[in-house]
Amino acid sequence: MQERPSKIKTLGLLEIRPYLKLLNSNLLEFVCEIQKDHGDFTHLKIPFFNLMVVSDPEWVELLMTSLHSNLQKPDFLKKTAKTYGSSGPFIDDGDKWKEGRAFFSSLFHKQTFDRYMGIREAIIFKIDQMILENPKQKPVHFFSSLTLDLIFNYGYQFTSTEFDEDIIELFFEVHDHFLKDLKSPFRLPQWILTPHNLRAKKNNARFQKNIDKAIKQIKKIRPESSLRDELTTIFVAGMEATSAMLSWCLYGLLENPEVKDLLLESIEKDSEKVSSSKIQAFMDEVTRLYPPGYIFNRQVNTEFSHENIKFPKKTQLFMVPYLVHRNPSIFKDPLTFKWDRFLNWSSKAHMPYGAGARHCPGAQFARLIGTLCLKHILVNYNFKNVSTETVKPSPFLSLSPGFNFECAFEQKNA
């Protein structure tokens, strides 16, 4: 492994200026350009704003594990989320975050879903139903709908069909408004009736009404005080991240047809344990190249130093698994898709869902659901990429192939 840098590259305002447009438009391209030009640990001294971009594998692991107590979710993230009526584990710190994590860890635990014997049948029914209704699907929407059904039906005993019919589109519209606000630190407050603010308020009000529908029923089995935050977190950190991962899996199968054939052969000939391990190794390689958690943003809550590097209070840290996963000192031929890379090997540097205490509690859920979905689709459907535009990473809150990615499904032996 490469030596961990003990010094960092520091950029002043004049050196930063060429990158500022990217910072406000495409965060993934921004961190990639910074890393390409200046290395794996760069300190950007923007007026009134300290930013460190970290893609060195050992430093990222340190900051997310043993040094994480010095960090918190950024103030601007919390402030923006509250204007949308939400808090919860996605942005909480301290004891409140621990409470939320304990609940989600139990909700998404494999043993919880093992108790619901119908989950496999529910996945099969939902996939078949959606494809029957429309053989041409946008995978991000397709898997969002599937994930939403499973979480609400099995985690809360709430039928997600009671949401508005366009709940997925509505969520992503609110999500888009939220991201635009995050990228605009000097935006006008929401009470000023700009076109953006009007659309954001209208869409968020309708989204919150859908959350209210769920709360009305679920409060019978869960404390009402925490439900709004929980349900919003499910949309952001449960539904979106899982749908992004599964969409990239379909893309990976389409781009590597020999892998699709190999996995199908394993499903048909090997034991369930062996075929599942191969599919999960494939998913691990997909999430190496396209991690749902492509950037983790934290804020230094108390100034500290480590290995001669000073971290001033309020400094924003961008820790970038997307770049860590492309580090050739850890991952041989990092830009080459190797479906079996993780079949008999693992690395702490593989962190598509985070690391340490704030590792995503839904990661195991995503792997379980992903294995069942991919097995059913591989065995029962032919599918092809019918996108009219080039598929490329869309840096939402999770890294997604975006709504330009479309697939056409055809049932085998129909």
C-alpha cells in the first residue's frame, strides 16, 4: 500500500477559482479534478470556508473510524434539511443518531426479513407485475418502487400503494430541490418567492402530505414523535441507495454479457449458497466502481491534529470512496470490471456504504434484496439497454445511473 501522506497540498483562492463552477454543478467531477491535479489530500482555503478533499485510503478509513468522534454532519446540511421539514439519522449526531441507528439496524437486519416468509414471493410478484404493466422500465424508478414496497409493507405493515401514484417522481423532484439548495450556500431564503422556492415548497408540501398518510396508520405501532424523520430517512438512505445499487447491477450485467451468462449458469447448476456468493461478489464489484456512498461529507466539530496535519474547527471534509475504490495500490487494474474480485478477497478500503460507527445500517438489506432480485431477473427475463442517451454517473445523494438509463424486458419462454 502507498505511504500515507503526512503533508497535504494547500490551495489558495486564485488556485481554487478554476474549480468553483464544478463545486456548484457536479460534485463528483469536482473531487475527481482536484485529486487528478493535486493528489489524494488537498486543503482548499476558500474565504469563510475551509474544505479538505480526501481520497487517500488510509486517511479516509482513519477519519471514518478512529477519528470520527471529532466529526459531525455539516451545519448547512442540517439547516437545509430542516427547511424541508426533516431531521433523523441521515443528519443527526450524538445520542439522537444512536437511537435512530438502533431502530434502523433492527429494521434492516436480515433476521427481521427472514421472519417474513413471503418476502421472496413479494419480490417476484412486484417485479413481474411492473414488467407486465410496462416492459420498458427506468431501473432507478423500477427498483425505487420495489424497495419502497418492501420496506413499508414488511417494516411498518403499511401498503405503499396508499401513497400518491407519482410518489417516486415526487420524491426525486424534492430531492433535486434539496440538492440545489445544498449547492447554493448563499441562496435566498425559502420565504422569498422565487420560481425555485415556489416549486420546492409546493412539491415538498405534497411529499409531506404523503408522509402524513403513512404516519396516520403507522403511529399505532411506532412512536409518532420520531416517525416523520424515520420515514424521510427511508426514502433517502433506504430506497434511493438500494435502487441506485440495483440499477448499476443491471447496467453491469448489460455491459458484461459473459458475466450475465456465468451467473445464470451458477443459479441453474450450483447450490443456492454458491450462486448467492457469486452474485454478491458481483454486487461488490459493481459498488466498487459505482458506490452509492460516493462522497461522505463531515464537519470538524472541535479542532484537532493527527500525524502533523491540523484540522481546523468547522472545516468541511469530503471523503471520497469513489476515488478510494480506484486506487491501484489496493485494487489491481482498478478501472477494469472483475466480477470475481471479491469472491475470495475483501478489503477495508471497499466502503460503498461507509465505514466505522456510521456504516449504513441498510447495507445488509441492500445485499439481501439485491441477491433475490437479480436471481429472479436473470432466470426469467431477457433484458437490453434501450437508453437514448449515454448512461453516466449522476451524483445525487447516492451515485445513480440516472433516469436516462432505460431497459426493455422480455419474459423468457413467453
